[in-house]
Amino acid sequence: MTPPIELHYWPTPNGWKITIALEEMGLPYEVVLVNIGKGEQFEPEFLKIAPNNRMPAIVDPDGPDGAPVSIFESGAILQYLARKTGQFCGPTQRDRIAVDEWLMWQMGGLGPMAGQAHHFLKYAPQMDPPQDLPYAKERYRNETARLYGVLDRKLAETEFVAGDFYSIADIAIWPWAKGWEGQQQTLDDKPNMARWLETVGSRPAVKAGAAVHGELRQSATQDKATTDVLFGRKY
């Protein structure tokens, strides 16, 4: 029997990337919750496997050469799992290059920009004291819109992000893109993105992965202690 992968997780877009991938790939896994609102990402045991104090991270007892391996950074985890299983990384070398391109696009572009949009549009105005910053709100709202325009134009050409095949690039982008309303975006002028969101979101493994500990999702309204931990005031 294949030993389960240990997934250090909290239900966020980056966490969903890995639960979705594990569900899609049919890999057994066990969830170890990392309550980021309580600062558990700063615990010494977690920092041993994720020195940047960000989740998710995994420990695979059946790593390279059969030896355990720990991996942090969601993009690196997705690449590892795709290589391990031979799934969702593209059927040809050129396809794999495209997958890597769009995975890096998410990691370096959409994730940070959409994350900042969420922060300044939803969380910052409710902080103590309130941080309602029009320039920051416009800056990240507009940059997220630009990125979704890039995505929509690509999806006008192909069924999925990297081509006419489903891949870890779709798995990486979808959890962030599905939050478009909270980022104050519109799909009225992005029919291809809207079609793709529906296609990916209807997959049984995507539904299952996105539902893992969904009851723990936090609202935009949080107490001061939680916001201090989440947004760097405590550490």
C-alpha cells in the first residue's frame, strides 16, 4: 500500500492547489492543519519543512529513491507531484514548457496581485485602525484585471491554459481565479475565462479538493489578534 502524503494545509487558494492535485492524481494523503490565524505557520516543527513560514507544504514518505522528502512552495509541490505520477504535466516536451510558463505566471503574477487585491479591498479597510487606501485598491484591482485579460485571450485559443489538455497550470490558477468577485472583477468581457472557470470547477476532484476543511474558511471580518498574525504585525 502506498503510504499517504502528509499535507500541511489551511483552506486558502494555495492550499486548494494541492488538495485538488492530490484528488486529481488519486494519491492518498493525510491533512495536518496549520491554523494561519493562530500563527501555527511559525511553529518550529513547521519551519523545518517550510522555512518561509507559508503553507502548504508536504512530506512524502515515498520520495526519490524511496526516501522521505519534504517540499514547500505550492508551485514546487505541483511540479513534484506531476513528475511523481506522470500526470497533468503535458504530453510533449513543448507542452511541458507551456505548463511551466503558466504555472510561473500564476506564482509570480496572478497569486501575488490577486492576493494584494483581496487584502486592500476586503481586509485592510476593516483593520484597527482602518486602512482604506484608494491608490492601493486601484493599483491591485487594475493589475488583476490586466492579468485576467491575458488569461482570457489565451483561453480564446485553447480549451485549457497551457493547451487543449488539463494540467497543473489549470490547477494552480483556478483557486485564485474563482475569487474574481472578491477582487472586484467582471467576467462580462471575459467569456473564455468564464467558460474555463465552469469547466474546471465542475470536475469532481476539483470540487472535492476545494471542499477540504471548507468549514474553516475565515470571513473578511477578523479580530485584531488574527489580523496581527496574518498580516505580519506580530512576527
